[in-house]
Amino acid sequence: MPTLSADTTAALTATLGRLDAELAARHPGDPGTRQPVHTCYVPADRVHPDIVGEWGRAAREALTRHAPDPDTLALVTLGGSAAALAADVYTHVSRTLAAEPVQDLRVDLEDGYGIRADSAEDADAVAAARAMRSAAAAGTLPACYGLRPKSLDAAVRARGLRSLDLFLTTLAGDDGPPPGLVVTLPKVSAPEQVVVFCDVLTSLEHQLGIGPVALEIQVETPAAVMGLPALVAAAPGRLTGLHVGTYDYSAALGISAADQASDHPAVELATALMQLAAAGTGVRVADGSSNLLPVGAAADVHAGWRRHGELVRRAWSRGLYQGWDLHPAQLVSRHAAVAGCLLRGLPDALRRLADYTAARASGSVADEPATARALAGHVLRALDAHLLDDTRLRTAGLDRATVSRLGGRPPEARPG
């Protein structure tokens, strides 16, 4: 018989009930939905209804011209010994560039767009929103899309909020915006800015009669990194992502232009702290971009792909499954590196997960529930990328419902 009665234990722990509710609200866990592997930023004046198709065609042209065979693509994007994966990676890249080259599109009115005349930015904000509606009607709008307006810094605050208003008003139309909308707030330095921006979004939502708009915060100032927990807490229920601003942040630390990169130790420290602040909250963390664009002669294109592939693989090894792409040709190295990461780890993930679900003692690794969740996450990402199907899953002794349950994904949330 236990020493303490149930009533005594209940009385001693009664004060924890409120804490339990608060912790559950602050840490609901990963949303369990598909995460895009990238966000593609396009200046607003270059956005048109077929922008995704244009990027896909340009990427396919770069692939055909500069990596016409699997071995060449593997050599410049996968690193190390990748001969066994070359054919599968090439097939995946070719298929993805044709079917879904862009998974997340962001209309950019900030750094990639610059300062323009007010009349020009007004027109570009409206035209970009109309392009998004047209793309949705044509079935070519990515599952995730949205806007990066200018920041709430005093010098550009009014301009940024006006463009946000024009974009959302046009996008909403008479029937509401297409699903998948997210707004990215750049150059955040204090939680008060996030609170005010959420108030603006709430007011627009009320006036336009639309549902809640998801919010991402760009972490690109030292103040933002130092105050990450407060930033995450400033937009409960609305914040979905933290995106590192590689170049603004590293420049703010005095890092030379030659050394600015998402794998610089200072930037990696920032993304690690972002992961720590976001862990368990349902907010996802995204890596930055590579400014070495794969353009020009073949040697230059290969150099850009090689560097981009290195950055993507390093990010994935650190649990950063999303990054920025700034040029259509980067889609080649993005999708190749992602496929390489998934295919390399897939056989081991399937075997260990099958061992775990069957509770077989023959497994060579004694995995715990947390590791099983990570293994299931890898398998789910492979399903999302169409690198794995139900037939192979069943051959491995698994099924989609079991993997979804172990990975924290609702059973009805099928991969895209």
C-alpha cells in the first residue's frame, strides 16, 4: 500500500493544475502539417499570375543545360559518395520542378524590392495581390504564399502598413483570400512591434471579414535574438514561423561581407536560440538564404549549386528543414539536396521505426518514444516529397496511419 493516500497526493499537487493549463497552451507541439522546404522571395514588381510556372521553367532549363545527367547533378549538389542516389535524386528533381517547383511564395516589398515612389509601390502591391488571386483560380498558387511588407521601423512604418492594407484588401476581394496566406514581418526588434502588428492585422481582418492571417517574424537584429521568448509569446495563436535574416543579422554583428553566411557560427547560434525559443510551441524555424546565385557559365552555376547544397544539407542536419531561395536556379540544388538528405536516411529510419512499432528485441538501436517521433518525422517528410509511397511503407512493415500517429500528424492530414 502506498504511504500517501490519493486525496493527500491530489491536495499536494492541486496548485499545479493552473500551471498544467498554461504549459499546454504555450507548448501545443508541432502543428503536424506539411512544412515547405523553402520560401521563395520575389520582388513585388516581378510577380505575375504565372510566376511559379516561370520559376519552374527557368529551373528546368538550368538543370538541362548545366546538369544533363544524374551523375553531374549528384556531384555538384550532394557531396561525398552519392553515386547510389544519383538516379533517384535526378528523377525527384525533374518531377518536382515540373509539378511543384515552389512550395512557399513570398511577395517581397522589403529589401528585395527597395524604396520606390509611393504610386509605384501602391500599384505593385495591388497588382501582386491580383496575381495571387489569378494564380489561385488557375490552380498554380502554392499551398503557402504571402507578403513581406516593410518593417515597423519609424522611417518606413507608414509605407509598410499602407502596402499591407492594399495587398490584403485586394487579395480578399468579395470572397476572401485564397488559403495558405501568411505575412512576414521583417526587422523586428521588440515584442511591442509584434503586438502592434497583430493589432493591425486584427483590424484589417475585422474590416475585410476574413479569418486570421498567419504571421512569421524575421529575426535579423541582435535585439530580436536576445528577446526571442518574448517575441514568440507576443503573438499567441497567430505566429507560425521564425525566419533568420542571415545578412542583416551578421552585418549588425560586424561580420565582414566575405564571411556572411547561414553557416557562420554567429548565425548558427542565432538559429539554435530560435529553435530553443520555438521548441514545442508549434512555431517553426527557417534558415536563411545563399547569395551565391547559380548563374553565368557552367563553372559558376556549379559553384552556386555546390555551395547551396552544402548549406541545405548542414541546415537539415541541425533540424532546419526550410530555407530561403532567391533565384529559380536555386530550386535545382534545393530539391536535390533535400532528396539526398531524405533518401540517405530513409532505409535506416524505416527499419528502426518498424523495429520500434513491433517492439522487436532484434533491433540494433534501442529507440525511445522521442526518437521514434523523429524517425517518423523523417518518414513523413519523405512521404510529403513523394520519395516514398504506401506500397514501400507496407513492405517495411509500416502504414501511414501508424507513422502519422508516431510523428504527431493528425491522421486526416495527408501529405501534399
